[in-house]
Amino acid sequence: MVDRIADIWGTRTPYARDAPWPVRVDQVLAEGLADADVDRWVQSACVLCSNGCAVDIAVKDDAMVGVRGRAVDAVNHGRLGPKGLFASWQGVAHRDRLTVPLIRRDGELVETDWNTAMEAIVARSRQLLETKGPLSHGFYTSGQMFLEEYYALGILGKAGIGTPHMDGNTRLCTATAAAAMKETFGADGQPGSYEDIDACDAIFLYGHNMAETQTVLWARVLDRIAGPDRPAVVCVDPRRTEVARHADVHLAVKPGTNLALMHGLIREVIHQGWIDEDWIAAHTLRFEDLAPQVEPWTPEAVARECGVDADDVRAAARIFGTSDRVLSTVLQGFYQSSQATASSCQVNNLHLLRGLLGRPGCGVLQMNGQPTAQNNRECGADGDLPGFRNWENPDHVRELAELWDVDPITIPHWAPPTHAAQIFRYAEQGSIGLLWISATNPAVSMPQLPRIRDILASEDLFLVVQDLYLTETAAYADVVLPAAGWGEKTGTFTNVNRTVHLSEQAVNPPGQARSDLDIFLDYSRRMDFRTRSGAPLLDWAGPEDGFDAWRACSRGRPCDYSGLSYDRLRGGSGIPWPATEDRPHGTVRLYDDAAFPSDPDYCETYGHDLATGATVGPQAYRAMGPAGRALFKTAPYQGAHEGPDDAYPLRFSTGRTAYHFHTRTKTARSPQLNAAAPDVWVELSADDAAALGLAEGDVARVESRRGWLTAPVRVADVRPGTVFAPFHYGYWDEPDPRVDDPGQRHRAANELTLTEWDPVSKQPVFKVCAVRVTKVADGQGPAPAPTTTASRPARPGHVPATVGGAAADVRETIEPATTEARS
């Protein structure tokens, strides 16, 4: 048995380049149970990070009692991370679950029945549509629901109501991934595959703490590192993460300076002649625009601006420029920082310069932060048009109108889709009168929380919240709808590398809880939304009808699902799209023919100015003649929105820990995970802590111009001048989740963050703002931060090690090295 709290990534199974990743099946059952006690195993996939690991759910007496990894699956080859092992089932099967609808009466939420709750929503919805029109409605969802549910919501919002005010919390974590791929390649969709880890000579991780955000994927990297032909590793991160500890080059940049670093890497690759001029000429456009922009960024200039060593910049560029096969991954350190889309596009540019796309070991993974974020983007629940269609292309709008049998004018396409921050602004101004929030918790996850709480509490806003638990956000709602969770409903979802999994219902939801799909279908029926021919707009009987409808919508588009079905997804591995009748086994990596979806009649976007966010427009885009070629794009470096000054001399950055997901609504209800990281902490470098008179465990107040938090200090390996805090901790397990009492302890990192966003992706800037730190009290022991991850103490041995004990033991079964690849 292995303690998978103390050992997050589990037992090593080393393997060589181009060899199959060995199978290791991870399994955990409720205490006292053995395999023989399990009544049945039900196929699913984990929804507690974006990796999308295939899993079987153990069921006994109609309850979920454990999980095991699926050995046959190409994504995880049987492995599971700590969140999947412990919170996937424990985080759903919990006594705190919502089991009946709630409605606000005389200022209090009280229990009611479904008909009363839904009729209250329908009455307000109809009243607003009659008096204000469709722009009175806003929908804010997540990266946690299933494809079929997103597509139903996309149809409801766009063809039923006709509102452009639809987005998800994917805007907070993965919007830049989509934007960067659209700008470079013409459409969303990851070019690379997890299988590129098996074949690469070098892996670059840009602002991506893979060791904690995708633990199973990092286990795959660790197994390559432990093998006979170790790939080089380059890490860009201001903290000494587990990734940085294994890196050949660690570029610990100042938060907010990513674009300067990327310009320096590109300049060095160009100046050293490590580019493929023939490939560039044949398959790209606008290289002549790139070179002048990066020219000022010598290694010395990068060193001055970013706070790194010039020789390290040269070394990183050399690894990229001289390795035959390079895989790049990107995540929140780039996405949630200044000039997010411009910085992420430079990763694409590096691969274009060398033609490192479309073959084993050569790829880009503009990572997602959530398990079903890809479906939110594909299906249009984030505001985009379904099927990666272009809202500026009238032919694409007509395609959808014909598919849905509605008038094209109903589908919002007269302006860009409304992003999350703007939706909340409209609610603040009063133009949005009904806001429907599904499976997300903006009262903890949005920036500048004092403002968000005021918006949610507004008497003029009718707030509907659909969730598993009474979250901080649900505490403000006018109607709360109890939703079915993972394992309690059937549907599909797609992970980062486009792999589609089927998740089967294993048990019934508690009480009167209903699936998100059933709730949306019920709303559509009660609103009597109809097509032009008079048929119900959504006449699906269940999720499989929704999947079949989505197959038709995606046919011929970059995210083509037309060759998939529930039956094809049962029993074996997940399948990466595009999957068509001609390619029923899917497509491992895109662009093996160097043909990009940039044709003006096919592309998902005509692009933007990366500095201002202004749209290029169809006329100018057509004039470029992209014709299936990728585009080099960048912007002048501008620096962070808010930098240190005399009053607020430090940089504040937020992030994740391996033991929690989002706002802890599931993971904190797993005893093993909650014990590993029970409360918030802040990280300071040893130098900064000493200068401020702070020691390990002392309580500090971290304050920005917008708010503050108090937390124990972890003296850690973070770059001097930077303060880090995990963003997971809110108030649902405090006496008052609405934080009405000004004297109540603040522990949410987003009390401090600022309402600024990238001009193209509209993703908020969580990674840098100016703060000051003061001591509040002496410590009563070490900070509650784990010692197993990036938050480990700078002085090992002075803090008790994080362990899980017998309750966290996991069985690992390693198959012989001769096992064939599972893909």
C-alpha cells in the first residue's frame, strides 16, 4: 500500500523514449472493503483536474465506495491522482449535499418543491423578456458539467432567449488557451497530445505547475525523467515548484513579465539560426512582423526586466533551438497574467519557427484548468458559437439557424460574446436582471471579491444558483436548485488533449436532486421555447439524444464528433476528436499535414490586435490570404497592470495546491485531502520574511488596494519580492459564508486581486497585483501548508511532513513492462 497523500505521484515506472508508458492501476476503496465486496464497477472519468483520467466507480448497496484507474485508457494507463482517488466519490457522497430546492422568503432561504422553484424562475424570466428583452438574462457556468448540458444551455441561451451574455468560469482559467490557438492557427483545439511526452527530447512548462495541477500527467513526465533517455526540462515559474526541482533550466521570472521573456527566447532562436526558413515560408504568415518586435529583447534586457540570469535565457533557447522534438505546455502562470494572449501566442510562435508540430514529441498543449472546459468552449456555453463557428461570419450563423430551425436574427452575432467580467458589470449596473449560475462559485473565485459580493447581494438581481452544495454564492441566491453530481448522471466530456470520455451513471442522486441537463430541459419546456416549425426547441429525452444532436452540430467543423457514439465510447479508451466515419479511432495530434483551419470561410475567428483587443475584421483578414497557414502574432511588451510601489512594495500571486480543486466544495469534504491542506497560508521568501520580522507560522495580514486576508506564513522557495497564496479557501465552512461581518477573518485570496483582464481573451489577471505585508501575531505552530509540493518549507526538517496515514493508503498494481501501449 502507498500513502498517496505523502507520495502524490506514486511509484515510478520508468520508460524510454518512443516506448509505451507502462500500466499502473491505482485503486482505493472505503475503509474495511475489499474487491469482493463491490457489487459492480461503472465506467467514468475523473472531473477534478483537466487531465481527464479514466476511472471505474465502485458501487456497493447503491452507494459509491471507491474508484480504480482504467488500465486500457490512453490518458492515464490506470493511474489516478490524490483528488481523483479521494474526492471524486467522497466529495459527492456527503451529508452536506443539497437535496431539495430552496427559495428566498423574507430574506431567508427555505425549502420548497421543484414546481414552485421553477415557476418562480420562469415568472421572472418571462417578466424580464417582456419588459427588457433578451439582454436582461445572463448565464454563468463552469468547466464541471457534461457536453450535453453545455450544448443544451448554448441552445437555450442563443436560440431560445437570444442573449449574448453567456460565459463560464472557464474564462478565469482557460480562455487564453482558446484565444492563443485561435489567433495562431485559426481555431481552438490542442495541436499536441499527452503521447508527446513519450516521444519528446525536451519539455517546456510555461507558467504550468503540472506537478500539482495535473498530477497524473506529471507522473508520466517523472517516468520519462527516470528512464534511460531523460528529456530536458525547462520551467518558467516564480516559485521553486516540483517542476522547477527537476528542471535543467528554471526561469524564476517576476510575475507580469512573461512577454519580455518570450520575446527574448524567440530573438535568441532567430539570431542563432535555429529556424526552419523553408517551413516558415510554406506554412506561415507575418514572420516579417515578428522579428522587429523581439529584436530589443537581448538576454541581458530580459535579465533586467524579468529578474533572471541572461545565461539561463540563452540555455533555455539553446534547448528549444537544438532539440529534435519539443513539447510545450502552458497554464495559469501565463493565462492569468499581464498580456496573457500575447505571451501564450509566443509559445506557438516558437514551434512555428522550427516547424515542431504534428509529429510525435512535437506539440503544444495550451492547457485547460478544468475537466470539461473544452466542452464549454466547443458547445457555446461560454458565449462562442457552437462547433468553433465564427460569430463574425454570417454563413456560420445561418448554419446554426438551419440546424436549430430558428431565425438567424435570434442568434446573437451583432457584437462579441459577453465575457464574465462584463456580465457581472451589467448585473452591477442593473441591465442584467436574471443571472443563472451553474456549478461554480464566483463569490470565491472571481477577482475583487468585495465588489462581487455586493453584486450578488443586490436586491435588483434575481439570482439562480444550481449546485451540489450551499456554496458562498448559493447563500446569496433567490432560488437554489439541487444538482446531481459526478457518478449520479450520464454524459460525455473532453479533456485537454481532445480525448472524449463517457461517464455512466453509477448511483441515484440524493433526495430530489436533478441533473443539470434535466433542469435545463425543464426550463425550456416551461418557457415553451419553439422552433420556426413549431416543434419544441429542445425535445431531447435524455443525454444520448443531446450527444447525437451535438454530433450533427460538430460535423465538418474542427471539433468533429460525428464518428463517435455512446456505444463506441463504452468499454475501451477515450477517443480524441476529430473522430469521423473515416477516422473512427480519432486523431492523436493535429496539423500533421501543416494545414491549419485559418481559411476565411472556415476559421473560428478573424483575429485581434494582441495589444488592444481590437478585431481584425473579415475584410482585412481575407486580404492577408491565410489559405490554411498559421500566423505569427505578437504585441509590444507593456508590463503588469499594477506593480510594486512604496505603499505596496510586493507582488501578490495566486495558484493551486495538489490537494484541492477550485473552492474546495468537493475536495474539502474528503478527510484525507482536507487534512493535507486544511486552511489558507501565504508564502514568502526567507529574505522577505526576515525583513518583515516574520517566521514560519506567524500570522500576517496581506493587503492590496482592494482588500486583505490574514493567514499563517510559510517561509518557502518563492522568488524574493513575491507573495503567494492558494485561491481555494473561502467561507462556506465558516459561520457566515456571506462574510457580512467586517471583523470576520478574511481568507480568500481574491479579496486582494484586481478587476483587469487580457484585451483578447478577457481572462482576469490573478497572478500579479501590488500588496504589503504586516505581522499580526506570533505563530502557534507551522503554517497549514503541505510539505510535499511547491509550498514545502525553505528549511526542511523544521516542519512536520505531510502524511496521510492508513486512511490514505492506495493499492498500486504495476503490470509487466511488456504491456502494449493503451492508445
